[in-house]
Amino acid sequence: MKVSATENYPIFAYSNDTEKWAKLYKPLEYKRTDKNGKKVNFKHGYLGNEEKNYIHGLDRVLKEVKEKRILQLNKLLYKSTSKAEKDQFKEELENLQVNSIIICSGASDGLNVAALSDKFYPIWLNSEGEQLNYEQYKRLSKLCKHFYNLPDIDNAGLKFAYQLSNKYWNLKTIFLPKSKIENGKDFRDWLKYYFKADKDTIKRQFDNLLKVALKCNFIEKNENARLTINLSHFHYFLKANNYYSYKPKLNLIDKSNEDSAFLIKIEENYKVSIPEVNEIRSFCIEYLKEKGVDLEAINLLKKSRSFSSTELKTIDRINLDFKSHTDDSQSFFFLNGIVNVSDNDIRLSTQVSNKYVWSHKVIKGNFIKKDNFFEYYKDESGNNRVKILDTSCDFMCYIMNGSRVF
């Protein structure tokens, strides 16, 4: 079967060498059902052998810049001691760089970002879960004035965004407002909100999102060249490392205008602890040390009022579900996962979303599912009977012996 592109059914192909491989993108393709009844998506696919670590959109960037001269200017800036020389090198460097490189989650978002402005240079990798390595990041950050990440806003997209932010702390992340994405997760869904707007309006709204993009590097210099803590970046850094403000649900009679929220940290998917202020401060100091900051920045954190419990309550608030049961099941939290017990099943899950437990209530041990100790059946007369399969459980033997009295 041969499939060809038409005006109503476009097919895009991305490759740096079409003789060897190409990645296909068919935006109007829909999910089909295979012979086994499984939903199959033919929107994306590969021809030939997939090239590892390939960056879609990089070729367009390289056509616009003189990479060799940019690298030379970066070395000259590092070695130069003259302010006049540095200003001259910086001016030339800015003229050679592209305006904005934006990491997108896929081809669809990349094409839509590129359509907004010729100042935007979207790039994307082979999959959302794949991330730039250090050499790729270092190269790209030198080719542009501004470097952004534009993730999906579902749980998986946010998880990858936080990982990338922690890894490259100067990379800014653009967060799409959930209020403008109904039943969606990505940039294309955000565009649907402005379906009736003209291109200039959409571009202006996107520029507004760029202005409030966040990064994990929360230390910056003010107008007097003194180090300060940028609160927006600082609170984002805490969020990217699972620190939140949490307010328990109270009865109306217990409520007041006092803020009853307190700090929490989510650990290992579902365990929630209450960290002390000094613990958070120490965590931030260790992070900065790993990034190679000087003592001035460390001293700033040691004396900053941003680490008071009152100030830390203003970080992003989160709602958590601590309910451990439903009408027909009960959950038990072990070190190695959550065990859900229902009337006909016992199931261990290690990746559970939207279910949480206070860390001090986790059962200190790993859950191991064993074979059944007994089996229920009915005999030929229709009487309820039990077939004993294993007598190694002392408590079950006690029940058996006690029952025989009757």
C-alpha cells in the first residue's frame, strides 16, 4: 500500500540524510485498531535506521549562525580583562546569535512555534523522554541569546521538565497556563484557545509567557552588582525538587484568617514528609555548591530571610489525597510500593499517581505476595469446605485448631 501526501493530508519528513533515515509526521492521521483490537497510532514513524541523539531543527539554527566565530568570541570574552574589549565582543556575539532556541516536546509543537515568528528556532528530540546531553546543551546555549524549554503540562511532561531544569539550571522553562488548555497538554492545545485570534495577538500572548519563564538558578545580581535571591526562580527550584506548601482541610468552625499551611516534601512518588527550615536551607546550599558558586552566594543563603517558615509558606501550594480506601478496597503503604486489597485481588503498584501517605505511616518493610494458604470450595453435598494448601502460618494453625472445638 502506498500512502501519498495531499493538500488535505500532509506528510512531513525530518532527516539530515534521507538516503539513510527519516522520521515521519502525519498530523491528520488517527488511531486505528489492529487485528488484536489494540489502538495503534500511525501519526509518527521511522523509515530506515533511526539516528541516535539527533536534534530536529538544529540544521536550521546552524544555517543562521557562524558557529566557529561564536566559539572564538566566547574564548575571547573569557580571557579578556578589558571592559571595552568585553563590550565589543558581547555586541558582536549578540549579532551572530539567533534570538531564541526553544526545546519542544515534538514535531507538532515545533512547527507551531516556528510559525509564530522567524525569531523562534524550535528543536525537539526523537521522544519526549529523551533529554539533551551536556555537550548538546553547551553547544546550543552558545548559539542563542535565549534558551527555553516548552514542555507538555501533563504529569510526564512536568516530570521531564523538572529533571531538565535541575540538570541545566540556567535553562528557562515556559509553562503553559492550565486555564487555557481544556482537555489537553501541549502547545497545540494552547493555540486552540486563541482559535479566532490573529497571529499578532497569539504572538503577543506567547511573548508574555516568555517574560515569566522560570529557571532553577535563583541567584542573580541586582543593579548594584550585589547578589540577591530571585523569589520566583527560588520557589520554582523548590517545586522542581518536590517541596510544596500544604494546607489540610479544616471544618468551617475551625477556619480563621491565619495561614494554617505548612511545608511538605514528596518523596519517592507517594511518601510525604515535613522538612525543617534548616533542612531546606542545607539542601539549597549543597545544590549551589555542586554548581560551583562562590562563598558570597553561600553566605547569602545562610543569612537570607527567604528561608523563614513564614516566607516559605508562600511557595506553590498543592492538594493531596491521603485517603487510603474506597467503598470496596483498602490500600496499604509499604517501602516497595502500595498494596491495593479488594474482595478478589491483591495488587502491588510501584507507580501510583494521586495517592499519598505520611512517611511515618509507611509500613517498615517490603511487601511480598505469597501463594494462598487455603482454597475455598463446595463438596458434593453443597457444603462450604476449605482445602489447606500450606500449614506454615502459625496464626492460621491456631484458627484451625480453635475451630475444631466446634
